[in-house]
Amino acid sequence: MVEPMSLYRRAPDIWRPFDPEVLDTLLADFEATAAARDEAGGTAKRERDLIRESGLLGLSIPRDLGGLGGSIGDVLTVTRAIAAVDSALAHLFAFHHFQLATLQFYGPRQQWAPLLEETARHNWFWGNALNPLDKSTRITCGPDLGEHRINGTKTFCSGATDSDMLVVSAIRADKPGLTVAAIPTSRDGVVVHDDWDNMGQRQTDSGRVSFKDVAVLDEEILREPGPLGSPFASLRSSLGQLILTEIYLGLAEGALAHAVAHVDANGPAWIAAKVATAGEDPLILRNFGDYWVQTAGAAALTERAQTQFQAAFDLGPALEADERAEVAVSIATAKVAAARAALDVSSRMFEVLGARSTAAKLRFDRFWRNARTHTLHDPVDHKLQELGDWRLNGRLPTPSFYS
Amino acid sequence: MVEPMSLYRRAPDIWRPFDPEVLDTLLADFEATAAARDEAGGTAKRERDLIRESGLLGLSIPRDLGGLGGSIGDVLTVTRAIAAVDSALAHLFAFHHFQLATLQFYGPRQQWAPLLEETARHNWFWGNALNPLDKSTRITCGPDLGEHRINGTKTFCSGATDSDMLVVSAIRADKPGLTVAAIPTSRDGVVVHDDWDNMGQRQTDSGRVSFKDVAVLDEEILREPGPLGSPFASLRSSLGQLILTEIYLGLAEGALAHAVAHVDANGPAWIAAKVATAGEDPLILRNFGDYWVQTAGAAALTERAQTQFQAAFDLGPALEADERAEVAVSIATAKVAAARAALDVSSRMFEVLGARSTAAKLRFDRFWRNARTHTLHDPVDHKLQELGDWRLNGRLPTPSFYS
Amino acid sequence: MVEPMSLYRRAPDIWRPFDPEVLDTLLADFEATAAARDEAGGTAKRERDLIRESGLLGLSIPRDLGGLGGSIGDVLTVTRAIAAVDSALAHLFAFHHFQLATLQFYGPRQQWAPLLEETARHNWFWGNALNPLDKSTRITCGPDLGEHRINGTKTFCSGATDSDMLVVSAIRADKPGLTVAAIPTSRDGVVVHDDWDNMGQRQTDSGRVSFKDVAVLDEEILREPGPLGSPFASLRSSLGQLILTEIYLGLAEGALAHAVAHVDANGPAWIAAKVATAGEDPLILRNFGDYWVQTAGAAALTERAQTQFQAAFDLGPALEADERAEVAVSIATAKVAAARAALDVSSRMFEVLGARSTAAKLRFDRFWRNARTHTLHDPVDHKLQELGDWRLNGRLPTPSFYS
Amino acid sequence: MVEPMSLYRRAPDIWRPFDPEVLDTLLADFEATAAARDEAGGTAKRERDLIRESGLLGLSIPRDLGGLGGSIGDVLTVTRAIAAVDSALAHLFAFHHFQLATLQFYGPRQQWAPLLEETARHNWFWGNALNPLDKSTRITCGPDLGEHRINGTKTFCSGATDSDMLVVSAIRADKPGLTVAAIPTSRDGVVVHDDWDNMGQRQTDSGRVSFKDVAVLDEEILREPGPLGSPFASLRSSLGQLILTEIYLGLAEGALAHAVAHVDANGPAWIAAKVATAGEDPLILRNFGDYWVQTAGAAALTERAQTQFQAAFDLGPALEADERAEVAVSIATAKVAAARAALDVSSRMFEVLGARSTAAKLRFDRFWRNARTHTLHDPVDHKLQELGDWRLNGRLPTPSFYS
């Protein structure tokens, strides 16, 4: 019940994998330049390198493979903390680990263990080129296993720029479903377009990647169990949804924390108020109370979902379909609440800050722009429909890339 | 992530204090007659006796004093479960244990231990006559310790009817603050008026109790540390707030569960829908999803608050002021969320049930009437103001009978 | 911008059809007994007779047919005023005129003019037995025109009890659509069941009417143009929707007016407020402001819809389909806003009135119970869907009994 | 009931003062460049000149003084139409006429008539330097009437850049209240700083103006009746509030119209929907219906307030205090509703447009940024408090620069 960001410092057991000072230093650095970088957009090369140097790219890699040995929960907690100061960098950080987890969800240990080990050794930063809704990238598989070729262009490839490795999806003409592979970004024929220029999440580099006759080795394809190939494999979608949830929550907490930090509580109250200072105005206090209740509710649901996800993840391939469904419901619930909290607090924070808080240099609108952009990943209304179907009809969410 | 009420059955460790069948039987019985008793109002004598017979009046009494040895958390969990079927009975049950806790908050062990022991032995049901806002009841203390006398009338005395013991508050002319005492309801001069007739919480017997020259023994007065006499003593107010919170949450869960049970999912959809059955209508599913997200958010906050409260309660008199404040903030947060969920779901449940669900015999409006009545205990707006003051100004809630 | 109810007194031109004192007297009488009659339920025989005696049953009947010569707009304005004190009586009053209008929508002048004249002469009170969703009432038409027979039972027949005339709908086995006829309630075989007992709108007598071999004369059937037989005929559905809208609006205004009248503005503010009286508490004032803005928005939309409806009604059979659609959109818009205002203000009024306002004798919950019951007539969500379809796709509402 | 913007074309009597083609041409031009100019910020010199050339700067100037002879209502209607495509230009346009009205509110006819005549003759564009909350600009008045001098700096001086004339306020050391004067922007010592760079309303040039020993002639001071000097004079504040209201409304209507225009209704629905196209998705249609109801409610209130304002304005100095108060209440009501509609629709429009609508080049976030910035002019919460005080306590709004 203290400042959201210091919360992480209070729980020493969370930080066993690394020195909390490392994160604090990153957060302070990111905060100092967040407004300027939001304006600039483009690739946060310096900050990506700071993340590389921090060692946190190895957070979710087991110690015996050269990583820090943290849990997925650790990754999510750090993601939330970064999101409170810079939700674009939070997305890049989380999506790196999301790709590492994807290897584990879709492939066997003998395939992912060496990749994680290499990642730790070379401090690789992974990017995303797996967009299930984008059907234009196709893979052709020759008779010889070395002759797979990918062609086409993918959109929304977060973190591809400046990445070392990519997880890429493609469609085969001769069978349904996605083929997913892990390849070096430097592979011949891969072109990462620096063409992400959106109103929010501006430094996520979520632009296009095009593939021209890109060779894919057979051992680079994740096919056991492959995408949605088992309850555990489909838990990858749950992790994607949970990462979004943590970022929304961080955005809500960040917006609230910035409102607290910047409101002029000792300044004069509005002329129609019967109190001396803004900090004593019952209407302002009521607003802060309201932002808090919303944010805290989203936090409680998210933390619960995170705990449930961790337990499911720890089960590994033993995870059953109905256990996976329970986690999916819990995450969907938290996601709706966090999306609403992020949108509401980031828009309403101005009501306590007043007209001068709209100065462009403050860029306080970035919280709303980031929340608004990111919460469109998949429709909240359809998430509600899915939850209603579960609650009313007892229908478990059908595993998909969004459920 | 299953039916709220079966949730309790899934957690075997919660039920160590008693056989879960006992509660299930009570819940089924209360549910069967809830509508009829809501209509009748008055004293639920039969159900109070069922509670007596169940042994649950001893739930929070330590085993060595003859009770079941359950925790306050057990009481709260049972309260929430009862509230989902009958929030008036939940209030009576919770307020009995609230009085037992009050003895422990305001008095020393040598005073409360015998009272708890007697309670277990005689299966006493305790009622409330402690209303801090009601200034009309006064106590005069003579030079001789046996000459204390209470005169006046108190309102909102929940559970006084059919009670064996009362916790009563009164004001002294010669010093500030409340004097609180525990006396038998049968004491000469005590008249319990059966005059509670309100639109909701109809069987809580929250009517008036009048006192005419009622003798109070010195040892019946709780004065070490007395009301608000220490951080631990003021935790009594937190428990009162948390009991309300659990009841609100139970009401929200009960309203949702009844909507699920009574919607005709296989019946025809509204003529303008493009689907065959009501249970497939996206707009109905979206509503159910919405009720669920609200209810789940309140549940997550309430469970967290309950855990924090239990930890603080277990500290006993060692509890520090700032620890108590953290608990108060957590409970206040949950209380606002639970109040909103209860009001919203109980009003909106009709949107999925349709016009025929307004038949008087169903009395589905009881969820809203109960929520509306109970959530007026103290103003939600002022709770938000208090939370805002804490979040913005870092001001800890000042212990009072409502904070 | 004054008390909603006195608004009607300020507009002298509205009242040309009758002496405003007549309405004021009715309103004061209804208000005095509204709580008691809400408790009693059943038929408001005395109040129905007061309406009869007031002459207002002839309000919408042209002067040359013996009526007061008021407009439909006059009927709606009176309906709204009555709804602010008793929405059940408002419904009975409005539905009487709704039946008179139905004759004009569905039949030719030579058919309805004599009926209106008889109505004025005998001071008939009309009731409703036209429920398009209720398929169990059937009409068989013999070769001889005098041999039509109705059999079956209809539900939701508002105002049938104590009525003199009924508009009844039935289904023919040999052709689609509804057959609608106007018959005396005393016709052999008609049985009005006094079985309406619902949580709200308790004195609308909206119970069942059963028909056993009830003879219907050919000239009693409204078949030129018949139900939905022309744009003007389908304007009858619009009037039904607008009547609901006016009642919802009256409920919102009534709830607000009762909150204003009953709040103890000079009483002490809540203990945590920094002001002396409740009437100065910024949080209470903000709530009142909020109720007002919602209610005023619904009023502005409803008044606009009423004006547009009147213009369309005055066009008579010359009304074009797209003109009718514009009116339908305007009414649907107002209906959603008025439903929301009624539900919100009637539930939230307690937040400014406090716990003592839940005393059963006050029956302040009747505003919410009435609003909740009446707003389920047809689903608000589907009304929104229809409006969205119009706004996005430019699709005009398809005339039906609900659009 | 058609596209909001074509609404103006349907009402020929509104356009008597000028050829509607003139406005249509302006709107089309502004729309085409709105996104680019929102990005650029700074002074919309080209568009200001288009407004100059359109003749619309003379819209509110009587014909006998060389203007178009339109009403204030005409100005407001045009403001709303412009705001739907560019709310910054709408503000500049409205504030020009606001200054002309200020002359008439605060000065006698012999003072303002020549100024309006000159304005028409030279096609002057007026800017604002009247900010009542900004106390740092002071006027000293010498014994000789020609020796008034203004010194200091004002903030939020909308439209000062590229203006020909300014209305400026200053404080006198020797008496309370504001001194308001009309002076040429080119007067020695006036420096208009082009330093407005805010997140919204980016081309309103609402930066600072500094005054260094600026001479003010006695006849340039508006002192009969002067600021707040009479009910009619204080109607100037009402006009300011109404201009904001019209702009908020235009923003809501513009956001909705852009959502309609850009949603891919024939494109595929979301994968979880049971319909083929997005335009048939009930959840999307429901959202559009919701945006519409909110916007229409704000429109109905605003149009009513506009009519009442016009009537009050037409009364001139004969306006009574309570008549002025009624107008103020009506405008405050509309303002709250319009602010909410603008904020809600501009944020939620993305829910129907989807993730690709966040592309920076579309700049659809400008509706929210403009609404968010502009609705902070004065706090909505305090407006609600004022309305509550009127509705509960019957207290008329005290005339001020914000009420």
C-alpha cells in the first residue's frame, strides 16, 4: 500500500534473480527520457542497449543455461514496473521473454535449451514476427529438409528492429495452421522495415518485416507440439494476453503516480472550492480515490492471474485443458479490468492536474495514447463476450492465438 | 473459477473448523425460503435457531474456550457465502462474531475469555447496540462501581431481537468518547423494539433498543484499551467495514449466480437478435462478462483485504498504527469496489433476465434492495475522499468508528 | 429551469385543452397515496375513477367528437407529469389514449370517429390486450362476417381491469400478421384476470386476459391499413415507445424531485465532511448536479422526439416511410437516455438521502422498482444496436411492434 | 437525423446571413489539412486568411455597421460545424466573435458600434488577452486620461497571434476587479509570443502576450457597465461557456462522423464474432448506438441552451439577474454533457476502428487530445457542484468569469 513502483522493492524474495538496484537504475533512466523518446518515436537503441547491459534479457533463462534463473512471474513483475514509466520499453522487454517462452511452448527441450543457452551467451534480444491474423507470409517446404523458404510481409512485428533473433510465423499452402520458426534476424532475405509510426507505443518498433526467399532450416521449425498443439502450447496465447494485462496495469499505475507527483497539492484550489489548497479539495480527493480503486482492482486481479499462470507454466506439458482454461479466464478477467483502468485513469488524470498539464513538453497524454493503442490488440468487447459465455454457459474458452 | 458458492467447498483447509456439510445445509435451507422471508420481514427466529444448532456461533471462539477455533477469516468467508443467498442472515451471523471480536478489541483477555467461554457453553447469540452516531443513549456513573445506569434509545441495533447478549454504547456527560459494555439482553430495563421495517436487509432486526435505568456492572465495561484506545482496538472499526464488504461481495455474487440460474439460455433470443437462443446473444453474453469482471475485481480486493486483516488481527495489541492504516486502506478499497459491484449487478441482472423476471413472487429485486440499503451504512463518496487523501497526500486514515 | 413539475404550469398554451388545476389536483392526490398504493398493488379503482371524473380521458379526442381536443403531445406531457408522482397511473392514463390512437393508426376515420365519440360520451376507459410477442391468442374467421371468434390467453394486458373497451390482437391460422380489433370488455367470453403482481408498476393491472369463443364483429376489426399496414400505421409502435420514454423521464424527474424534497439539507453533514450541513457538502452537491445533467439530457431528447412525433402524427396517412424512420430514431435515442436516467437517478438518490431513507414506509425504492420493471419492456441493448445500425450503415429502423 | 454536418445545410433559414457554400468550402479545406496542421501546430496563417476572405469575421456584425447581420446563434452553429473538422480553428473563429460580443457586453453602444464598423471595414481578426485568473498584468492610471499604462504578461491568449485587435484585461492596484480594454495588437509594447505548444487545440495560438508600458487610451476602456457590471454584462461569461460547449459538441460529432467514415464496415468481423462483416457485429453496432445517444443528448441540451442564450442576448441591458441565471444553468448543463460526450466518443471511437486506426498519419487521437485539453478550461466537477447547489438549494449561479 505504498507507491506502486516501490512495491517491488519491498518484496525481497522477488528479486533473488538480480540486484534490485539494476532495475531501479533502468527505471530512473527510462523515466527521465520517456517524454522525449515518446516524441521522437523510432528505435530506442540506447535503452535497448541499457536493457542488454543490465543482464535482464537473461531473466527467464534457467541458471544452468547461463541465465538469471528468474520465473515468468519475475518477467511480468518487471514488465509492469517498466510500463509505469515507459510502456513501449516494457513491451520490448516482455516480448523478448515472450519469444523465449514461445520456444518452450511450441518446441521440445532439446530444441529450446540450446537456443536459450545461446541467448544467454550472446545476450541476444529477440523480436516478434508471429502475427496470426496476417495471412500474407507463406512458407514452402521442399522435399529436402533444407529447402524451406519464407516469402511475404508481416505487420505488427514488435521488437524486430535491432533484434538478434526472430520468431516468425508463416502459412503453408498444403496444410492448415501456422508454421512457426526461430531464425536469426540477419538471415539473408529478411528486411526489417523501420516503419512503425503510431500515436502510441511509439518505440515498440512494431512495423513490418518482409521475407524474400528466406531459407529456414528444418530444425528451426517449432513443431513439437507446435502452435496450439497441446494445452501447454496454447498457454503461449495466455502469456501474450497476460503480458498485455501487466502493461495496461503499469500504465494505469504510472498515470496515477504521475498525477500524484505533478498535482500542485499546495497550490490554490479552484476559485469555486471552499478550501484553500487543491490538495484539500474534496472533489479532487474523490477523483484520486476513484483512480486508486480502479487501479487497485486491476492489480489484484492481475496478481492473481499471474500466480495462476505461473503455476500452470510450472506444470509444463502435464497441463490439462481445463486447467489451462481456468488460467485463460483469470487472465481475460484481469485484462478487461486493466484495460479499463489504464484508459480511464490516463484520460481522467488531467481532471486533477488542470489545464497547464496539457503543455506539449510534459507529454502526459502519452499514458492515454499508449493505453489506447495497446488496448486495441484484440477487442475488449469480445473478451467480455467470451467471459460471459463461460460464466453463463460454462463454455471454456477455445484455445486460439487470442484466448 | 467455478460457481462462487462451490468455491468454498474446494478449499478443504478453510473448513477444518467444521464440517462443510453443515454450511451447505444451512445455505440450501436459507435459499429455499429467502424470497418468502424477504417478503415477511421481521425476525428470522427459525433460521437464527438453525444457526444456533449448527454450532457456527462458536466459529471464532478458540477451542480452549469451547469454540470451533476458526479464524476471523473463516467467519468472513462464511459470511460471504451466506450473503449470496441471504444477506440479512449473513449480517446477523457476522455481527454476532463482530461483538465477540469487539470484546477482544476493547477489553483485556481476562474480561473477554470468560465471556467467550460462556458464549460457547450456552450457545449465546450476540446483538449490537453500539451506534457511535446515535448520541441519545447516556450512561451515568455513580461513586459506587455498581451504580452505572444507562438511559436512552439506540437505533440500528442489528441482531438485538432474540439475542442473549448485547454490546451497548453510551455517552458520559463528564467525559468524551463512548463507553461500551457487554450486558445480557434480559437485563431489567432493556426493551428491544421489533420496529425494523425497511426496504432491504429486512430480517436484520436493526430496530431500536431502549434503556430505562439499566444497571451496568463495572466489570461489564470494556475500558482497557476501550473504544479506539489503541491501534488494535481501532481495528474493530476495520472489521466492521470488512464485514460490510464481504456482504456486498456476497450480494454481487448471489445476484450473478441467480441470473445465471434463471436466465432462459435455451429460450428464443430477442426478435431483433440474429441468433436463435438467448444464451447465444452476444449482447447478453457481453453483459454477463461485464457482471463477472466487476464481481471478480471486488472479490480479488476483498480476499486480499481479508488476508491483511487476519494478519493484523493475529498481531493483537502489538499492532502498530501504520500497519493498522494499511489494513484500513485495503478494506476501504475493497469496500468501494464491492459496493459498486453489488449495486450494479443487482440492478443490471434484469437486463439479461427480461420482463418476466419482475414477477413479485421471484423477489429478484431483493438483491438490489439489500445492496442499496446496506451500502448506505456510511457514504461511499467519503470513503473515496479518504482514499484520495491517502493516495495524494499520504495521509493515513484517522481511526474512527467508520475508518 | 425550475421544478420539473411546475414546468407544466408555466406554459399556459399547453393547457388550453383543460384547466391546469384539474391536473394539479390529481397529482397532489396521487402523490399523497403513491407509497401506500405501491404497497397494496392491485387495481387503483379510486384513482381510475378520479381520472374518469377529471375529463382527461377525452384529452386526445377532437372537440367535434366530444373530447377536449388536445394533442398527442398534451397526452404525453400529462403522462410525464403523472409519472413523476406515480408511474403506474401514468401508464394507465397513457395507454388509454394509446388505444384511441391505435384505432386511428390501424383503421379508417369512419371506423374510429364513432368509437372516439362514444368514448367521449360514455367516458370509457380503454385497456390493452395487444401483445405482439404473445402468440397464444387466435382468431378464426368464418365464411359469415359475424362468425369471427377469439380464443386463448394474453399476458401483459395493461389497464384491462376496470376497462370499458379493449384493443385485442390475435393470430389467424390462415394468414400471417396480427388481427387487431376493438371490443367491449364486457363481451361474453372475455375474462380479465387480476393476476398482476410484480415488483414494479404494481397498479398497472398488466395481468392476463383470456378469451373463450369471444365473438368479434367484422366492423370491429381494424384492417385499413391494419397493423404495420403503412408508415402512418406503424407510427403506432413509435407512440408506444414514446409513451415508455415519457414515463421513464417522469420517473427520473420524480426521483430527483423527491430526493430534493427529502434530503435534510440543513442537517449535519457526514462526520468526515469539512462543512457544517449536508446541503453544503461538495460531494452531495456534485451528486445532485450529476442527477440533474442526466435527467435534463433525457428531457431535452424526449421533448425533441415528442415534437417530431407530433408533426408526423399530424401528417396522418401522408406520412412517408423515411419521415417515420426519422421519428423512430429520435424516439429510440430519447428512450435509451431516459431509461438510463431513470435507473441511475432512482438508484443513486439514496446516496444523498442516507440510510434512514430506506425505511419501508417511505417506499422510495418504488422509483427504482418502477423504472427497473418498465425499462424491460424491450431490451435497451437491442435499441442501441438498432441505432448503431442506422448511424453506421444508414439502415432505417424496420417498422415492427417495437421499432 | 442525418450526418451532423449536413444538418446545417438542411436548415436554410439559418444561413440567410451568408451563402452556405462559403462554409462548406471552408469545412472541406480545413478537413483536408486538419491532421497535418495538428501535427505542425503553430499559427494557421493560411486558414485564418481563408476565414478572413470568407467574410465570416463579419457574421455577428449588424448589417448597418457593415457586417453580415447574423445572430450569435449563427456564430455558434458555425463554430460547432467547424469544430467537427477542426476544433482549434473553431475556437479562433468563435473567439473573434466573442471579443466583438465582449465590447457589447461591457461597453455602451457609442463605444462598440464604431469598433464593429471598423472591424467590418478592415476585416479585422480579434484575439483574446482577457484571462481573469492571471493576476500578473497590471494597469496604472495617471491623473491625465491618456496616461494609462499596462505592464505584465498574460497566458492563454487564444488568437492573439496574427490578430489585428485585442481585448485585454488588467488589474488596478487602487481598486478591485478587472479593467478591460480594446487595443490594436500593433500598439507599441505589445509582444505576442508564439509559444503555445500543447497536446491539443494546437493551432489556437493560446500562448503568452506581454505588455511593456503599453499606452491605453481612456476611450479604449470598457467601463459602462464594465466586467460583471450588470446581468447583461455577466452574460459574457455565459457566452464563453457556451462557445466551449459548442466546440465540445462539435468534437463529439466529429469523432463519431470520422469513426463512421473510416470503419471498414464491409471488412471481416473479428474472428470471434459470429457474423461476416464488421458492420454487422452486434457489439460494434451497440458501440455506435452508444456514441450516438451520448452525442445526441449533448446536442439537444446545447441547442436548447443556444436558443435560451439568444433570447437573453436579444434582451440586451434589460436582462434580469434571474433570467441570466436560467441561461447560465442551461449552459452549464449542456457543457457537462458535451464535455463528457466529447471525451467518451473521442476515446472510444478506436474500439470500433481497431488497431490500425492508431497510425500516426491518421492522427485520430486529435479528437481526444483536443477534447481533453479544451475541457480543462474550468473543472467539470465544480460545474456539477454549482448545478447541484442550484437544484438542491435553489441557489442561482453567482455571476463570475466562469459561471
